[in-house]
Amino acid sequence: MNFNIDFMAWRKIALSVSIILATVSILSLSLKQLNYGLDFTGGSLVELHYPNEIEVGNIRQSLTNAGYEGAQVALFGSTQDVLIKLPGSVSDTLGAEIIQVLRQESSEDIDLRRIEYVGPQIGSELRDDGGLAMLLALGLMMLYIAFRFQSRFAGAAVLALVHDVIIVLGIFSLFNLDFDLTVLAALLAVIGYSLNDTIVVSDRIRENLRIQRGSDTEEVINLSLNQMLSRTLITSLTTLLVLMSLYLFGGELIKNFALALILGVVVGTYSSIYIASNALVMMGLTSDHLIVPEKENEEFNDLP
């Protein structure tokens, strides 16, 4: 399928939108920060089952009145299953204590399904190691692209990756969504997905710049993006179909994981078209930068 869309005509508008989104994300991350899950902060996770539908607001109020400050209560898959997160609360009898508190407000038979503990020291180590893993992934990818293509392509690709990660993190911070190890894993997967898309587009841009020497860079980028658009759309849409299925039917445990990947695919597809390509134009990339230098033959140079 042949497209003839003038992507570069919208590059300044796209850049403005990205700057606004990135600024809002950075402000949210600075002021609100992330809503770290128990994997990072440490605490207890309790899953309860009620025989009938339950109102989470009543459970939250009961726990607050009993002295469990900061308790997070949410339905877990159905209106009868409840997930309670208690930061900093670690006790062998915690499950029984919570059930006793809740039975004072309700005479129903409450079933304790599971209780998990995570220590705060382990949580801190996981957070630090996860951040280092993300930075290491970005650094290695930048080196690979600089070696595989050219330094300008490496800078553009890393800029697009940083853009994707900041916006996904900003959305989780802005809407106070739980950030746990599964979301961190999703972010690393987003980096790989976005990089793959950017590399495919960059390879076509490099190829067309070498073929059409002397042509305007924006025109060549437009041509390359249109040539790759059908492939990009098919890949993104099929991936989104799977992720939407995971989000809707996969259960609460992987819901945020699927959401992070959905956001990453959407933002990554956008960034491979507008952020990476836009950066190449702003860096002044031309076909002259892709000329392969000829190797001198020293034997012939020594001849009289």
C-alpha cells in the first residue's frame, strides 16, 4: 500500500506536543512521584474473599478507624474479592487481625486467600537495580546504533526512547497508578519495542539518503516514513490487539503491566515517526554524512 503523507509538515506541532507532555510528566514525577508498589516500598498484601458483593469504601474506612493508615483497598477481579495493601505492616498475625477488624463491621464469613510480605530493604534494592538496568539498556542501545548507523541516528534514537519512558512514567505518576516490578519489566520491553521500530525507520532513511544524494533531507524522511507506514501500522495494531486482551481478560496482577505496554506501543510508534525523525532534521543530517570513506591502498601509494 502506497502512502503520500507529509509527516514533516507537522513536525513542529508534534515537537510542541511532545515538549508539553514531557514537561507535565517531569513535573508530576518531581511533585507527586510514582506510586510505588509493595515490591519497592515494602509492606503487606492481603487478599480477601467475601461471599457477597462488598463496598471497598466501607473496608477502607474500617481499616483507617482501626489504625491502619495508608491502607489501599481495591476490588481484585470481581466485586467479591478484595486486595488490601498495607505499607510498612509486617506481622505473622496480620491477616487474622484484619479479618477480625472487618468482621466487626460485617457478619459475613470472610476468607483469607493469601498474604505476602516484602521487606523495605529488598524494595529499595529492587528500585535501584531496576533504575540501573534501564539506564544500562539505554546506554548500550546508543552504542549499538552509533556503531550500526551513525552518531546522529544514535542521538535521535535515544532521545525517542527517553521521550517514551518519561511519558509512560508520567502517566503512571499523574493518575497515581501502582508502579511495581511488572511495570518496570514492561518499561524495559517498551524500550526494546520502540528501539526496534526506530531502527527499521532509520535503516530506510539511511538507505534513501544514500540513493538520493543531494535531495532535501525532509523529503527523503517523508518518503522513508511513507514506505514504512504500512509495516509500522500492522505491527503496532497486532501488538495492541494482544495487549488489549491481556488488559481486559488477564486479571488484576498483570493489568498495569499490560497498560504500560499499551501506552509504550502507542507512544513508541509516535516517537519513531516524529521524535527520532524530527531529531535527525534538527541535527542537520544530510546525505554527505553517510558517505562511506574510501580506504587508501598503501601499496599503491608507495609506488613512484
